[in-house]
Amino acid sequence: MYEIIIVGAGHAGCEAANAAAKKGHKTLLITSNIKNIADMPCNPHIGGSAKGIVVREIDALGGLMGVVADKTHLQIKMLNSAKGPAVQSLRAQGDKITYPKEMLNQLNKYPNLEIKEGMVEDLIVDNNTVKGIILEDGTKIHSQIVILTTGTYLKADILVGNTRTRKGPHGEQPSNYLSDNLKKYGFKIIRLKTGTPQRLDRKTIDFSKTKIEPGDSEYHTFSFDLEPCYNIEDQEPCYLTYTNAKTHQIIRDNLNKSSMYGALDDIEGIGPRYCPSIEDKVVRFADKEKHQLFLEPESRYYDDIYLQGFSTSMPPEVQEQMVHSLAGLENAKILKYGYAIEYDAIYPTQLNASLETKILNNLYTAGQINGTSGYEEAACQGLMAGINASLKLEKKDPLILKRSDAYIGVLIDDLITKGIRDPYRLLTSRAEFRLLLRSDNADLRLRHYGYDVGMINDNQLNNLKTKEKAISELKKYMQKTKLKITPKIKEQFDLHSFQVPNSSLSLEQLIKRPEITMEFLSNLIDIPFSEEIKEQVSINLKYEGYINKSIKEAEKMLKLEKKQIPNDIDYDKITNIASEARQKLKEVRPKTIAQAIRISGVNPSDISILSVYLKKEYSKDE
């Protein structure tokens, strides 16, 4: 008898297991193959645009992904460093060998966490409540809560050319019955698709015809608790190349041989809009002369190079032509051909914000089973499912992050409110409060939440409080410290072509000038604080007006979040509401007016009618 069983040991499953075990619950992590724990079947990178911020949020809440990535990456860089802080995000090229090993090391630290191999075919369900799992050999394992993190293994089919093969990403046996049984319990099951490109032999690539993409020349970490544990001079480079007219012609000439463009006529799954196959790119962006591709090392321990951006389901002989048309890859040996994978998922509006399902009590789902794409999106859901499953056992309220709290809050709210059409990917444009949800302040936003739910320890919290105090002290220092305009100071302003102040100004006034940086001021006057603290204060002062505007907008939304919609509301009794809005409201069953506003198909007029109805029918109960 376990308290929590987690099915699947990918990025979602590992974070769920970490959360449940760290919070002291007897936990079972069950996977079809222990060798595939924290596996990276696609690109071995962690982070990226928006995603890197999620990894920092995971770390701020006590998750593992940032720590493991910091200990095992091949290179790391800050994306969009020339742009504003709202879109800056870390990206690390991971190592496919050491990342899973380090994740397993972290999980093995918990004596209350057991890891077993097994294929789950069904759930033990009693009175609409999950009581455990049933394996393919009929073995029953009981628990109080089950978390499903099955990734792309539900009725998975590998698609290459005109062939469809029932197997998982590495050729393993997929789960053939679990999604059918979920359908039996009342879940709406959808079919999705994703893909992967070729792996090439490093020794057969002419890198002189490509552009080198090194890691950053300054140190970075995802984790707020680790010092950098890599040699900045020993980072593995990536390389950039491009498709060309010949590549595009080969693709167009062979479109009917692609699984997605006619070679298979029974494909139901919809692929990721923001990570399309190379066939999709050539067809959808016919006016583009070229598409960029990255050559990325998978590990220090073998020579496979991942061809990022060249995902395809063409047959092998066509893939050979496509790859050999690229600059630097004329003689490249393909070690593994690209393929598409089609799989089952549940439609995510069937979830509560806690990630517990609305269909079955004590069943949580996280990761690609919920219709997302990406390791980071999976990991953050696993973390939240693990935390909330534990809190339910402890008879405590779930941790629900708001859209103004975290990208994690944006992701979960989008899934449960708007549903999906294709695999969901996080983007900075999805977050209306992205200036508040930055990479640099994830700990300031979320670490207190992590402490409150038992994921962050006293030492970590004390470090945060020390940081908060230093930020406050530097702000005061900037306000009261004035820079006197001496001839030497004037010379420095002239040297940088900056406008010289007419009189002495405070450091706070100076830093608000667009061209003035904290580094420039630090060269003129002693500012006795760490670079991390200086960065925080610089951002807060430079963007103060925009930040305050975002805070006010967030406060408006929070007022609407407080306007609760009763669970027992009967939308059929609301006259004059549009039929589409009625159908969507019945499907999602929003908890608040704010959530109802975000449902696609629900218009402002429908919200007005709903608000009047609530005031008329329920205000008397208050």
C-alpha cells in the first residue's frame, strides 16, 4: 500500500516523485523501463525562450530540473540578452548520458521512494475514486492517489513514410490499453503528434561550412542554490547551418512520401504548431528561401549530433537526400533517421487547476498526457501534481499559481480553461504579465510558496530573506547617494557619448536613464553590493513605471478571481447567453469570473449576463 503512485518516469514523473517523496509520503514511481528515467528522446536541451524561466520557477519551488541541468550540461547561454529582461531566458545543451544518471541519483536519496518496472494497463476505481493501478499481468498495487505522467506512450505509433509501427520513442512496447480504459471511465481522449530529426555522426560533418555557436563567456545557473559547476572554457559548441533551394525542392518533390502529407491516410494526430516538421515549414512558409538548423551535440560520451529544426517523417532514402543537400552535411552519415510519433492524450479541460481530474477523484495527470510539448512544460506540471497530491493527503488546500505568479500558472490556466488543438508550448507572448514573470526574479516570486508547502528548507528561505534585505538596502542607497559631476566624471560621460547631467543627481535618477547601466555607475562610484542584487535593483528602477502598470493590471484580474462561480450552477437556466458560451462554460466549469473571461468562445456580453445572473440568484445566499 502506497500513498502516491506515479506512472511514468519522464520529466513530469521525476518531478512528481521528488515532490511526493520530499514531503514525506510513501511513493512508488513505476516505469516500463528504468533505463529511460528522465530520458530525452528528442533534443537534449533544457530551457529556451520562456521555458528557461519555467526551469528557474521549478527550482524556486524546490524541484529538480534546474539542479540536474546545472550539473550535467554541455553549454549554457542567456537568450535575448540584448533585449529587455521580460524575454531573457537561459538555455542549456544537456548531456543525454549524465542528465538521466544525475536525476536518478537525486531520486535515490529518498528512502520513502520506490522505483519499479511495470506496464500499467488500468486503474483500480471504486465509487468514482482511484484506489491504485493494475499492471498488464493483472497485479494490483493499491494507493490513495495516482498521478499519470505517461508522456507519448499511450497507444504510440512511430510514423516513417508509409509505415506505421506500434512502439514508443526507443522502440519499446507502448501502453496499448490504458487510454482505452480512461475513455471507459468517461475521459475525452484526443490524438496528438510530435516528431524528431536525424542524428548524425560528428566525424562525417564538415563544420568549416557552418557557423559556430559557443556557450556564453559568463557563468550562469538555473538553480538559485548552486554555484556554477562547469569550466566556462570547456563548453561544447553548437553549429548553425541552413536549408537551401535544393533542400526545399527535394521536400516538395517527395511530399506524397511523407507520413503527414499523403503517405499515410489514417493520421488523426495534430502536430505542434510552434515546432513544425521541415515539411510543414517548406509548405507553410513557401516564400522563405532558407530555414536555420542547429547541429547540437547529444553527449560528451558519444558522437551523435542532433539536427535541430529538421524534424521529418519522410522515408529514409528521402532523408538521405535532404540531409546531404545541407552545407557541411554533404557526406554526413545518418545514425538514426527522423520520425513522427502519434499518441493519445486527455483533453485538458477535464482537469482542475490542481491537476486532479474532474472525472475521477484522487487521479492527477501531468505532462504530455495533458496535451503539452516539451520537457520543461512536463516537469513543471509533474512538480505541481506531486505537490498538490501531497497536500490533498495532508488535508490542505492545493497550491494554485495565478497567471501573475508564474509561467507555470499561465500554462495550467491555459490548459484547463482554453483546451488545446495541438501540443501546447509555452511562449513569452502567452503571459500578459511577463514583465513581472522574469528569469531573474523567480525565487523572489515563488520561494515563499515553496517554503509554505514544505518543498523549501529553512536555509534556502534564509538565503532568500538575505537577498530581499540586500535589494531593499541597495534601493535606499541608490536614492540617497548622489553623483557629483567632477571633471573626471564628466570625462567618463563624454567618453561614452552620454548626456552630462547639469547638476548632481542620485544614482536612482541616473539609472532610470535608458543608456545608463549599473556597470557604468559602478565604475564611477563604489556600489558595495553583489552583481545579482545590482541586477535586481537596476531592473526594478529602470522599468518601474511599466512594472507598476503591470501590477495594477494584475490586481484588477485578482479582483475578478475573487468573484467565485458556485460549483452547482446550472448554465441551462441562464437565458440569453450564447449557445457556444453555454457549451464552453458547461465543459470547463470555471471557478471564477476571471477564468470564465479567458475561455475561448465566451464573449463580454456572455460575461455580463452571467454576472447579472450570479448577483440575482446567489447574492441572497451570501
